[in-house]
Amino acid sequence: FRKRWIKKYTSILHCRQKWRKSSYNLRPGDLVMVTSGSHSSEWPLGLITNTVSHKDGLVREVDVKTAKGIIRRDVRKICLLEGVDELG
């Protein structure tokens, strides 16, 4: 199951978008995966604890609590898990 989940599901999670396109603003409490240069099977799970907005009101950086502590990441390096972006 794990191999299939990593191969099929995680590949569709990480979609790259331009800043020009409006999308879901991440919020504290959202469940995410923190992407990195490593293989998707090594991406840690995390919970957003804080967001940093730009002048235009869009969230550009988030603080994520992972098993190893709290880290700050650009939203382009974060994959939202629960499908909340489709719910609005």
C-alpha cells in the first residue's frame, strides 16, 4: 500500500503554480507534507502553526510543526493534504 500511495498520490499533490493565480490560502491547523529535494517517501508530515502574509494578503510562508520541530517554509514547498483547497 505504501509504495502505491507514494507513487500515485504524492505525485499529484505537488502542483506548481504561478503567484498570479489565486488559490487556497493556507491556515493554521492545515495538515501538510513538507516537500524537499529528497524522494516523496521522505517528505515529513506537519501541521501549520503560523502563516506569514505578503502586502497583497496572500500567504507566502508558513511555520510548520513536524516531528523534528517547527520549521519555516515557502508555500511552494508545502503540499496540502486534506483536500481543503477544493472545499474553499
